[in-house]
Amino acid sequence: MRVLIVEDDPAMAAMLRRGLQRAGYAVDSVGAGTDAVWAIVETDFDVVVLDAMIPAPDGFEVCRQIREKDRWTPVLMLTARDGTHDKVRGLDAGADDYLTKPFALDELLARVRALIRREPTRRPTELRVGDLVLDPAGRTVRRGDTRIALSAKEFALLQELMRRAGETLTRTHLIEHVWDFAYDGGSNVVDVYVRYLRAKVDRPFGRDTIRTMRGAGYRLDPDA
């Protein structure tokens, strides 16, 4: 198993290298964001241990850039700051896990093992279907260059449809994933919100991407 350490503090990088090598990993290391992006794009690592505060681009931007380049190597982000904002920022940038300094080496190794056990899957930081783009972190939606204002529930419904673009989703599925199991509102709530979405993301642009599959549910057509 091959691990990349991205850390500009020589002492910390050396400690991580020794610990990972003792655990049996092949280890490479770089100290700057530009080198990290290049290495991750060009090499198939099993895990990246990425410090947040490295020379530009910082760890958050490195993570964002590699995800945009369709590289889905698991990333464990390290930072000296334990504020919730930084954790959220790192995870929204595409990190898989987050560890605050100082940390026990045994915990870092356990987190690395857990990440290696996962099957790398595509997890884009933005959802794109044609020219329709949804940013879960920024809570924004746009069609081409035009921003679209949605309510929280409209946003959640569109996000579920875009996550499974091309699939027919039943009303039950949408209620369970956008509302919840305990929802006791009217049975036509999905139909009502689909109409709201069509009025905002389709009709003003002359599109028909949200399709009714008669007797089955709804589908977001990626080719419409």
C-alpha cells in the first residue's frame, strides 16, 4: 500500500514517514500544494495524508483540485485548528476524514487503515447534469450562468434527482430521502414540489429535464 504525505513541516513529515513505514506502507512525501496536485494526479496512491496549511495552494484547494481532476484517492486531512468551520471546509472540499493536531500516531494509522478498506468512489464536490450545476456546500444552483433561487426542500429534492440522474425514483424513495420516514403530509407532496422545480429549473430555460415516468415516479434526464 502506497501513501502520500503532504506536509511542509520537516519534523512532522519525518515522524509520519517513520510511523507509516514501520506499519508496512510505501511512503512518498511532498511539501507544497502544487507538488501534491501533480503527484496525486500522476500516481495511484492508496491514501493521501494532507496537511491543511501548506504552501499555496493550501490543503483545502489541493483536495478540491484533485476531485475536479477526477482523482478519488481517499484523503485524510490534518490541521492544527479544531474549529468546526475548518472541518466542514475540508470535508466539503472532498476530504474523506479529518484529524486535528496534535494526534496519536496509532489513531492516524487506524484512520489510514479505515480509508484503505473503503472502495474509492466518485464523490464530486458539485453535481452537474448538462448545464445544470448544484453546489451542496455553497447551497447554490445554476443553469449555465444563471443562478436559481430554491427553497431548502426544493434544493434537497433537486439534489436527490441529480445524484441519481437517469434513474427513475419512486415517490416513496423521494419522500424517504428528502422528507423522512415519519412524514405524514399529503401524498401528493412530491408532485407539488416537482412542479415547483420545473417552474424554476426547466421552463424558464425551455428545458424538460424532470420527466414524469407514468406509474413509476420521476427521473432527471441527463440528455434532455
